Amino acid sequence: MHETVKGPDFEKLTKHMNRFDGFFTSKHARLSGYSVQNQSYHVKQGPWEKHGWGIFRYKYYPHLANQRPDLIVATLWSCGRAGHPQGVISHDTALSIHRLSTWSGQGVHMTVPKSFRRRSQCKYKVRLHYGELDETDIEDRESFRVTTPLRTIVDLLISNHIESIHLVDAINDALRQKLITFNEMKEAKLTPHERELLTALLRRVNYSKADDI
């Protein structure tokens, strides 16, 4: 089925820009009536800045405070054929977003479905983790989605690629700030192995209900 468009509709394109801090994809542009030739014209004339294959930003769009363009570009890079992002910011990067511990890691860590494939390279260094996330494991930050504090810590326990002291700091911070609660841990959809690792971490920080989750 072919897409039906009438011609360039800047107002329609702006709706996509508003969601992604001025960024948008070639797919978003086509859905707003901009042909491939028209897109090339706007890049050459200057109002559209190219941020990798099929990703643009309207240069006159005001930057929002505290936004991270690397996370937005990586999110748009993960878009499927329908134009919807498939990737969720996770692991080290999610830990940094939630401000848990001092660990930040390198590049952008992102969880994608096991079926995810992409020929083009992202402008930013992206480390992919393949897996299926439940919607309860995800928070919507408008311009991108990120794993919850609990899912983030569990994922890092499983991947075992950072020193455990950072996860001790992270769980302590999360419990103190009430970003993770007992009921959330009790009701979380965890595998037996994930729950075992989480329990062991809670014991390390002397959490009184560690054996009850």
C-alpha cells in the first residue's frame, strides 16, 4: 500500500519535531509530504541538518534544556519501517539517566528486539543489547524511552560488565530515593535467576526484606 501525501506540510512535520526536540526521520518527512528530492533540497539550502542516514534536525528549532541529542538520534536510528522507535535506552546509559551511582559507561546502551536489524551505522556509538522488554520495565521520557531503575539494575546484574561496587551504590541510591520499592521488586516479572541476583545484591546492602522478594 502506497503512502498518500498532498505535498510538503510543515505543520505536520512540526508535530514530529516537537516529540523529538527538533529531530525527525526521512520517514516522518515523507509522511508530511516531503519527497526524497525535496528533503535533499532542504538539506542543501541549510534549514535541515543531517545527523546520519535518514535523520535530520530543523536548525531553527530551539534546543530543550537537559536533552541529550545522542539518545534522541539513537532512538530515531532504531525506528522500524512504520517509523516507530524500537530501541529503549538501557544498562549503563539508563543508570546515568536515573542518576544512580557515578558510573556512566561509554556510548549509548540500548535494548532492541531480538529481530532488530540495521544496515546503517548510527552517528553515535551504540552498544546493542538484544531482548524483549515488558512495558512495565519502560519509562517514557517523550524524546526517548528508558528502562526503569529496577530493570536497569537487573539488566546490569545479568550482563555483569561493570564492577559490582557501582551496583551497590545504585541500589542504595534507588532505595533511598524510593525509585525502587519493596512492592515493585516483589511484583516484578523476573526470572528465577534475575530474582536470585537481585536478592544477593540486596543482602550486600543489608536490606531487611531481601529474602522476601
